[in-house]
Amino acid sequence: MLIKNFLVTEKSTVELEKNVITAIVSLSAGKEDIKREIEELFDVEVERINTLITPKGEKKAYIKLKPDYSAEEILSKLGVF
């Protein structure tokens, strides 16, 4: 499992309005790996992924879904949002 957890912060809530899910992922995860896992787990299509390493040494991924899908719906199914 590449995705460790989904983030619900003030910034990630603003990103949700842009149809972007924010998650902490494995350091070894590449963008294509993350895309494949999200698409398989939630049956959605990913438009693009941006990643960064946080000052804590964690890898954070901003996962933008295609307009046909709702990021908020996915997180509410998980009970995160």
C-alpha cells in the first residue's frame, strides 16, 4: 500500500474545492504508482499528481482528479471528511 493516510487540514480542504486529494505516501512511491493505486482503489481517473517532501521527511502527494469525479465524495466514503 503506497498511500499511508489522507490529510484533512485547512489547506487540503481548500484543495478539495479544486478536486484535489492530499495524501501522505510512501517515500519510494512514484507518480505513476500513486496514480495507478488511486485509480484502482476508487475507480476514478487521475488528471495529474504533484509530490513534495515535507520538512518532516514525509512525501506528500496532491492528486487532482478529472472533472467527472468528486474528491470530496471519495473522502466522505472513507469517513475522512
